[in-house]
Amino acid sequence: MVASRRLSCITLDLQPQSLNRKQTEMNIAVSGCGIAGTAVSHLLASAGHQVTIFEQAAQCQAIGAGIMLQPSGQVVLDRLGILDTIARQAAKLEGIEAFLLSGRPLIELNYGHLGDNHFAYGVHRGLLFQQLMNLCNQSDVRLHTSTQICDFRNDGNDVYVIDQHGTQHGPFDFLVAADGSRSRLRTAAKLGSRTIN
């Protein structure tokens, strides 16, 4: 995340009663319309902020076939009110085992060791993405497609985002980088990262 006016970071309290409009309203830019970008955009809009998502693709859609929804992710989706819908169309996983070609175990995870009600869901990415996009539409999140945010500029209390054509958008009070593992914004902000192949 890259912050400007009044905040060095945002911590979202996901309790429904905390999502009220008594806070100071901020104009927030979110780079990336994936699972993280749509989820945070809806939560921020529900808290009374004006949110604009910038997405590099011409059309927002899920990329990839499926994901594993871990217990921590289930808590977030439950608080968003979409866990039951997702769970009805997901495969319940009680454990995971993966082995190297040599036969040596790579991953052995038994959710039962965490407690009786712990498990993962195998979820089609498109299902999860569509539910999150529906929430964004309901909370009036604005969306700009074909716009890749490559850089940003702080100007006093404001932050401006700069797209692939050099066009500047803003001003915004806050910028959230949710543009994936190859984040251009993380590079622009000089935030350290390491890619493991």
C-alpha cells in the first residue's frame, strides 16, 4: 500500500457494525481488479469512502481455474456475506498432500489438527471473482479498465496515479496497490520483494 494524507496505513475492521459512514470520507484509488482489489474496494466503499479501481485489462475477469480458500479467507468472505454462496459450489478439502517426483513428501497438511471445523475449499476463481464484483457494483465502486497504473506522485496531501500512457489521475487521498505479484507500484514505491520460482 502507498499512503498519502492522514494515514500511513489502513487497518480494516471487518465487523459489519464498524462499516459506518461517520469516518472522514477519503477518495481512494485501487490498482488491480483481482480478488484482493475487489475485496478491499468493497470494504472501503462500505466504510463510506469513494473508491476507484484501475485495471490494466480491457475487461475485468478472473484469471486461472481455481484456488484454495483457507480458513482465514473464509472468515473474510463470511464477514462480506458471500461465504455460504461460495461454499455451496465449492469442494470441501480436509487435507492436502503433495509429493516430489522422488516420492518424498512436499506438503502434508491435515486441517483436522487445527480443530473440528477447520478445512479448505477448492473454489473456481470465476465464482469468487463474480461474487466480489457484484459487491463492488452494489457499493458504487468506480471502475476504469484498460488502465495500468505504473507509477504515482505525492503532492503535499494528495497522491496522483500515472497510467501506461503517462496520463495522471487524481488527486486521491490514498492508493492501494493490489496489482499482483508483478506489481509495478511496488517497484515504483521501492518496496522490497522476492520472487521464488
